[in-house]
Amino acid sequence: MKILSCGEVREAAEVVLKGGLVVYPTDTVYGLGCDPRNERAVRAVLEAKMRPDKPLPILCSSLSVMKGLGVWNPLAERLASRFLPGPLTLVLEARDKGLPKGLIKDGKVGLRVPAHKVARELIGLVGGALVGTSANLSGTPPPRSPEEVLSRLGPRFDVMLDCGPTPLGIPSTVVDVSGGRVEVIREGFVSKEEILSWIST
């Protein structure tokens, strides 16, 4: 386990490209990530979180990367135009069925573009996509700071980018739009009312 400063993003990216696990800040909470195309690394993230049954979301560097991983539809476009980059995860039909099992459930994948400069820089350096689950043991509160990561996850990662507290401190809202309608799976920073109000205008 190694802790890096906020300016050492390239070194963190090198760890990811070699199959390692990285803890990094996002606009919401601290994330635990790896190369989403490395099946062994994806399994390691699931094991670190003690989360064997829930699929891991993927954070993307841009909407174009999101569209390459998930099947886009008008509702996804509408929500993305208002809330992305930002604290909204869209669950879409997976375009790439070859992604590791831990990322896809029922043919669907969770995707978002974070509104955080360091996170976006890291994601860009590793190819545009990075696993982005909260850096905690499953069932414990999501961490808003490096100190909370260490208390809730322990040393179950290879490298961490310490950038101080995250701006929002609340997880993203997760919305399934794969069927062309909104199904709120988890209400986070963006309220259900705000989502429904936006798509009805």
C-alpha cells in the first residue's frame, strides 16, 4: 500500500495498468478502482470490498466513452445533458458483453462521468474507463476522506491518491434507464424528484 499526493496521478495510473487497485477521489466519495478489462483485478476489488454479489460501476472520462460501453437511448441522453459530468450513475444495457462478470448483471452495466479533475485525469491515463465503487467494506458508510478509507477498507489496495475530503461527500444516484424509463435503484446526491422533474419538462 502506497499513498501518493494529488499531483502524482501518473504513478497511480501505472499501478492500474499493471493490474493493481487504486483508491482515488471523485466528486462524490473516494472510489476503489482497477482496469475494468482486467478480470483478475475486478475480482480483487470485489474481494477487497467483501462484495461478491453486486456489480461494480465504471467511471468514464467522457460521454463518448460511456456510449461505447452502454447502449444509449433518448432518456439517457436527456439525463446526461443535465447531470453529467456529475453524481448520477446510469444503468444501461451493456454494449460490450465481454466485460468481466463482476461488472455486468442481467446484461446491464452502471456508468458515469465524474465531475472531479483528478479522477478524470486518472481515468484518461488508463484508457478512458476505470472501475469506480466506493472504497469501503460492503455495508459500511462510503468514505469522504483518505482517513475514512483507511478505517473502513484498511490496506486492501495498492495505491491511494490523497486529495483531501471529496466535494460532495454523498454517493451518486443510480438510475436504470435501460428499458426507456426511469427506475431509481439508489437515491444519492441527486434526488428522485429532481430527476423526474427534469425529464418531464
